[in-house]
Amino acid sequence: MHSNKSRRQNARSPRLRRARSTSSAPDFGFTLSELRALRALKTPAGIQRFVDDLPYNLSYTARSPRKVLHDRTASCLEGGIFAAAALRILGFQPLIFDLEAEGDTDHVVAIFKVQESWGAVAKSNFTGCRYREPVYRSLRELAMSYFNIYFNLRWERTLRRYSRPVNLARFDHLNWMTTPKPIWFVAEHLCDISHISLLTSTMEKNLTRVDPRTIKAEMTGHRKK
């Protein structure tokens, strides 16, 4: 027969196990306060809310996730990489993929998987190029979800290709999550890897321009300077 003391110890053990699990998790070079801030985001949707609240960075920079956390601003590239780091802290793999455009800038998106379905977290100066619920059965489906609202300031639909997932753990030796130095090596890698076409040449020739109502909606909150 167990004593009351034994029962109390057993009742506490799950909590103790969780505490040990948290304390033994890798910190990836972050401080305890930084880890607390990242864990407080709790979910991919929480990460998206955080990056949405950051002013869009129009400068030509490549801040690490630590720098984004402290500077409180992010570009598309910086926001995507930050989201991948935050997802890693929450237990996901730190994955991104690249959406490649013609006559427009590329879009770097953090991606995550829930029960075989893909979702995304992203920072954008355009309304629709942000979060995606994890409901897409393939990366092509996920990429195509951005197609209709991916346009340049000439109102042309510009999305053409997407890359395979890139696991940013490959850059751990460069301290990509916490370095004070620019992390252009991530962008350079995305430029070097192959991309998969989304459209045929005939499809490209027959594309229409985006209508004014869509332009107005997608540029809500658009930052120009």
C-alpha cells in the first residue's frame, strides 16, 4: 500500500518530468528571456500575430531572429527566417521555402506540417501573402494559394516557381538564429537551389491583370517608406 507521501510524489512527477524536459531542451544560443518570449507565442498562429505586429522593414538588411526579436522590425526575408526559428523553439523543424516571381521580389515563407498537411507563417507588406492554415496537401498546393494575390505594382500576376523545403538547421554552424551579423547566406542559398514551375508558358501568356478592388484590399496597411 502506497503512503500519502508516495502518492504526492507520484502526483508531482508529471510536472517534474515536464520541467526537466523544458530545461533540457536546446537553447540554440538564445538567452532564457529570449526563449521565454519565443515560447510565449505558443502556436504557429501566435508567431504570425507577432510578425504581423512588427513594422515592415524596407531597408536592405538580413537580421537574424535574435536581432528581429530585439529590433522589432522585419522584412519578408527576416520575418520568414524568424518564424522558422520560433517554430523550432515550439518543436517544429525550422523550414522555409522560396516563392520565386518574375518582375517582382521573391517571398520567403516559413512552413510547418500538422498531420501531413502544410501551413505557413510569413511577413509581408501585402495583406494576403501571410499566414496559411495547415490544410494544404502538398507544397505545390501551398504555393498556389499565394498565386492570385501575388502581384507587382504594375498589377501583373508574378508568382512563377517555388523551391523545395530548406531546413535551416543546415546553417547551425553559422549561428543563424542568434548571430549579430547579417545572414545573407540564407538568401544566397535560396537563389542557388532549383525551383519548380507553377505555370506552363501558355498559362503565363494568358494571365490577366489584377483588378482594382483586389489591389486595394491587398495593399491595406502597405508601407511605402
